Amino acid sequence: MTMKILHVLFIALLMGSMSFTTQAADSFAATDQVKVQLIASVDGVHSGDEILVGVQQLIIPHWHTYWKNSGDSGLPTTIDYELPKGATVSDILWPVPEHITLGPVTNYGYSHEVILLSKLKIPSDAVIGSAFAVKAKVKWLVCKEECIPQEADLQLDLPVLSAGVEGGHGSPLIANALAALPLDSPWQFSLHAKGEQLLLNAKGLAQRATFIKKIQFYPDEWGKVVHSAAQIQSVDGDSLQLQLKSGDAPLTQDAVLSGILAVTKETGNGSITRGYSVTVPLTAAPVSDSKDTAADLVLSSALLLALLGGLILNLMPCVFPVLSIKALSLIQHADKDPLHTRLHGWAYTAGIQLSFLLLGVLLIALKSGGAEIGWGFQFQSPLFVLLVAYLMFAVGLSLSGVFTIGGSIMGVGSNLANRSGYSGSFFTGVLASIVATPCTAPFMGAALGFALTQPPLIQIAVLQSLGFGLALPYLLLSHWPSLQRRLPKPGLWMERLKQGFAFPMYAASVWLVWVLAQQAGINAVAVALAGMVAIAFAAWLYEATKLSATTARFSGASVASVFLLVALLGGIVAINTLAATAQPDNVVSHDQHWEAYSAARLKELRAAGKPVFVNFTAAWCISCLVNEKVALSQQTVIDTFKNGGITYLKGDWTNRDAEITHILADFDRSGVPLYLFYPAGTAEKPVILPQILTPEIVTQTVSAIQAVAVINQ
Amino acid sequence: MSQKHFSSFIFASLLLVFATFSAQAEPVINQPAPLFSAATADGKTLNLADLHGKTVILEWTNHECPFVKKHYESGNIPNLQKQAAAQGVVWLQIISSAAGKQGFVDGETAKKVNAERGATPANTVFDPEGTIGKLYAATNTPQFFIINPEGVLLYKGAIDSIPSADQTDIAKAENYISEALVELAAGKSISKNTTKPYGCTVKYAS
């Protein structure tokens, strides 16, 4: 009897616990952040039916779960279905994700709500009257700043109905979920590689471009595309082109890029985003494919631009004195020996061309297998700044007459008249190449950007063209007696002018020391200035003892060398140490009318449809600073920005900044300045402004584009 | 300055000029790894350049991230750290969590946390400004970079092949770091040098 009671109790307990587990595996579950629910497209099933099942996640504000490609971090949600025998279920049909950024990190996922559907096939032998149990183990990662892995076991029992009995409408959420799935694309896609860029063309999409607010491509897989890179749009006929950046696991030829193209359109009441499936193989670009992007130059115009850039380099404040002095020396030669003069012109040209050839070869070597360049070559090197500052200072000293190199090295420094050594002219060319390089001159940006994506020979050709532009004025002068005759007659004024030209050189080194201060801090300034004192001392000692007796000359030269060595080595060691520890200081001036650039800020402003002017600059870029002074800081420009509601973002590239390097590369630039203007509202690509600005260029461009943008809306 | 010296000076300058032209936005495999110098848990300053001559593993970490916990609590990372130390590889934890964000710790706490979980990295580097993280484009914790004795980047990516926060997956996964250590010890190159990192987002000051 007692045994029987115990037995009954045991069974009751067993049943109790069983019913408890069934309750636990409900169709609902909730964590602090996410409510999940298992839903189906029907209330009851028939054998052989294909239905939809899915999991709805309701996510509290500021948190998100992830898409199948979670982006730079995170983890996609997974659903493991456990089904009665014979039933099959598809992978998740993922709805269009959102673009979520956190600092430099880009994620693809969902906030607020998402429904992850799958197709489910009921086996043909499902027993009528039984319950078809859909069990789902759902695992997800939910993140705000911090991340929490969570999971839930859900179960939904669907009665198996006899044929002819209505299956019912199921969950009303299913219809919404279907509406959020990507559609088949009505446009024809093609994909070509260009350097590090992948150009995704959607033929036909551009016709509707005026209604489009935003276009975003979401790659299905990690590594094909850099998630955080800006996707630059451009229009070519009826094709819309998106410029994507190739990622860590780049596509090979004919490999397929798949993903979703999300198109956000402006409608009467708010904007609507629709996703379209993209599946496109990477193919070679068609030959006739000439693009309209500013940097996408054909070779001939790249060469021409490089030549122009080289010409303009002659007017750079540091280069000009070097060249003027060289030009003045012609006056002396002019009447005497035209051949001699011409040969000097060619020696000078050779110096420049050889320097640029060397640059080209180094560039290719660095690009093809930089490992052998080794440890320590850093971007925007303060060391380079220091060495050029020293060089400028030494040239200045030489111009001032503190020292003259007895031989023939610096055509600039020594007596102008009796320059017989062609090596003097040659090294003047080399010197001109060096002092010209710190800043990207106008027109050089696009040409160099083009060069960097081209095969080696074209790279060299563009650089040679640039060098030839730099050499051209002097070369012409040396060949054209009539030009030479226009030069003023020699005299004492030449000596005075030469001394006068020392001051731009000193000013240039002051500027470089200022750049150094930004890069490596105040102590670097002390190091640089001390180094200059040592150089000055060495120069003076060298000059003072140059004409003395052998012993004095020898010891003078030795002491001078020691000082020079101390200046160079001490500077190098100190700057390397200082630069490594320097912290960039963000001093904000009280009347600042700009904001610091960040990709996130730009994205935010663009998402809000606000017009944005972006200035990428660097302390060592002279044309950047000049543009800021004469154009961007002028009251008319400030007023135009203010009245147009335009946010002015400034990106500082003085030190290495990966984010900005990214953006520059997106516009095929290898350096600053770069000025972009994003007009209000539309999703069009930004307008690239010229590299020389005047207040009028800025205000007129901005007003004209704003006007067009308004009409298009 | 003799003409020859002047020429070599010019050559050196040109090299430097070109270093600026060829700069990469993120670290690239088989290219020099970016240098940095930063404060460490032992109160000193570590300069990556000083480790020239040694293989270095950089591990981005955040002790409160569930993915990091997975690999510490299971003993996976502590074991890798011992394996690395045994073959003379310098293991550096890097914490790029900004002040006040998850994973941000001071030196004492960092040492304590490591002691508690049996972790034996060579050092812990603090990067609250996110400078080093952005230099390496680190997005996840955990995330790994391996640098050879010449300072060249050999590996970037995940710890293993199964992205999950579940400890039971560790045994099933292909452990990329362990494989890399074995390959390096055998003088081979790393067969999988770029993998998809997974984990929590690095808590940068945004």
C-alpha cells in the first residue's frame, strides 16, 4: 500500500517536473536586454507544408544584436532548430541591418527590434492530430558598450491539421518581417578592382539618384571590404558607383562579392530604407571605362598635372630662393659661353630627375615588399622634419656668407660667378627636390594619388614628369638667351639679394621647428635649436680655419665635423625618444569656428542631412596653412558657413592618423590638403575643392552647390 | 661635409620622404609593425622598438569582456602565454579601454586580475587614449598581432576559429595562436596570417 502511494507520488512528481520543463521551453523568454519570441506564419500545419518560423528580438534602447556579418566585432545571432524527424529548416533569412559605429569600430546589426525568419518544411508523414514541436535554441550577443552573450530555449507547438482545414494566419509579425528582407535587385551590378578600391556599379540606379538620401553596401562576409571605410558614390550616366575599400581577405579575380545594398529614400513622411541583394563577380574593368571622378585620370592628364605641379613647386617659399640664386648665376655665364650655360641647365635637370627616379624606385620597393626597409620608418617622421630644418638652416647660413663649401657642392651657397663644376648644378637639383617635397603642391595630390595605384612604369613616368616640371623654368632660362638678357645686370645687388634670401630659409626652418613642436613636444624644439647652434658653430669654425695652415685647418675641420655629428646624431636620438612619448595636445582656441574631424561626426552630420565642409590639413603642409589663413579663416567664408548651417570639420594629419589616411585614400589622394564639401540633404558624393583656395572659390562653390541641392530636393 | 657624405645625407632624406608617401593606414602583414611607447603595469614605460630582436605577441584585452573571460577562465590564454614564454616570445597585453569604460584598470589591478586568473604575460600595456589601438586598427578583445624579431608584422586576427563566448567550443576550434607559435618555433612562416577577429568591441573613448 505504502509502496503504491509512493509509486503514485513518484509518477506525480515526474509529471510535475515534466510539465515544468515544457513551461520553461515556452515560445517567450526574456533577459534584461532582450525579449525573444518564437513565431510562425501559421497556427496549424499540414503535412508537406512549407511555412515560415522565426525569432523576434525586442531589444532595449541603446543595445543591439548582430547581423550575419557582425562587422569589426560582435557575433551574429544563431538559431539551432530541433525539429521532428523529416522536417527541414533553412538558414536565417536576414533582414537589412543597420550600420552601428563605436569610435573607429563599425558593426552591422539591429537595434530595437529584429525578426529572424527561416523556411520550414513539414514532413509529408506528419501525423494528423499530433503536435508538431518547433524547438529553437537561440544564442545571441547583445552589446551597448559592453557585451553580454545570452541564450534562450524556445518552443512552439503547432497542431498537425487534416487537409482542407485552414492553417490560420499565424503571427502578425511575419508580414513585417517579410517586408524587411532584401529584395532582388532591379539593377545590373558589376564589380571592378582599382588599386585597393573595389568599384561597385549599379546600372540604372542613378536615374533615381535625386530621391536617394543614403546608399550603404553591407558585405555578407568579413574581410572582403573594409567595414569602416567611407563608401564614396559617384554617378556615371545612369550608373551609380560605390567605391569600396578592399579588406583583409580580398577578393580574387572572378570571386563573388555578395551582400546587401541598402538604399534610403526620402519620401513625403520620413525616409525609408530598402535592401537589395547583390551577388556580383569581380571582373576586369572594361577598357572603355573612363570615369568621371576627379582623381581617376588618364595617364596623359596625370602627366600634365604632374608637370604643372612641378612648375608650381618652383614658387614654394623654400624652393624659390634656391632657384633664384641659381638663376642669377646665369647672368654671369650668359654672355660668356652659351654651351656652358646649357650644360648647367641639364646638370641641374639631371639632379632633379635622378632624385625623382630614386624616389620612384624606392616607392616601388616599399610597396612591393617593404619588409627590407626595416624597422623604424615612420609616417610623418619628426626626424625628417628635423633634418630638413637643419638643411634649411645650413643653406641659410651659407647664403648669409657664414661659410662657403670650398668645393662645389651647394651651388646656392658659394660665390655665384665662377661655378665651373657641373656637380654644383646637379646637387642644386637634388636639393631643390628635397626642399620641395614636404608639401603636396597643388595638382600634385591627384597626380600622385593616381601614380600610387598604377604599375611601376607609370608611377615612375608621373614622378619624372613632376621632376621635369620642377626643372623646367631653369632649363628654359639656360637655353633661351633672350630670356637671359631680360635678367638684370650683375653687381653688388646680387650679393645683397643672396644674403636677403637667407631669411626665407631661416623662416622655413623656424616653421619646421614649429611643426616639430607639434609632433614631438617642446623639448624637441630645444633639441633642434641646440642642434642649430652646433651647426652654426661648425660652419663658422670650418670657414674660419679653412684658409689656415694645414694643422689648424685639419683640427678646425675635425672639430667642426664633431659638432655637426653631435647636432645630427643627438637630434636623431633625442627626437626619436621625444616623438615616441609625445602626446598631441588639442588646444582649442576660443573663437574656433571649426570642429575636429572624426569619421563618426561626419557620418552623424551626413545622416542628419546637414551640409559639411571638411578640411584635411597638416602643420607641415604650407599650402594647407596658407589656404586656412587666406580663405578658410576669412570672415566672408565663416559667414557663408554660418548662414548655410554648414559644419566645418578639420582633420589634422600632422601626425600619423589612420582614419584620415583612409579617407584620403578613398579620394585617391596620398596627401593633404583635401577639401570636401557635402551639400545638404542628398546622398551625392562630396564636391572636391581645388588645392588652392580663395574666399571666393569657397563661398561661390558652396553657394552654387547648395542651390543645386535645394532644386534637386 | 664632403660631397660623398652630402650625397648619402640626401639619399637618407629621400628615403624619409618616401616613407611618407608609402604610409599605410593600418598594419599590413609582412610590413613593419607600427611602433609605440606606453606606460605598463609595472609602472615603467615600454618602447616596442626596444624589443627589436624578439618575437612579440600583442593581445588586446578587457578582463570584463565575456569573450576574454572565455579564454582566460578555460586556461586557454594562460597556457598560450606559458607556451610563448617558454620559446622566448614576449607576450604583451594591451588595454585600450578609455578611462571609466569597461576593462580600464590601473597597474595594481591589472597585476591582481592576472594573478587571479593564472595569467603570465610579459607585461600589460596601457593605452587609455586608444592611440596604439587605432595604430593597429584593433577592433576586438581578444585580438592578436604577432611581430617578428625584425619588427615585421606576421599575424593579425583571432585566437581561434570558432567565434563564440562558449568555453566548450575551445577544444573544437583551430587555435591560430598556438599553431603560429609552433610554426615560428619550427622556423616556418605562419600559414594563416590573417583571420577574422571576434569578441567585444574595444572600448575606445569615442
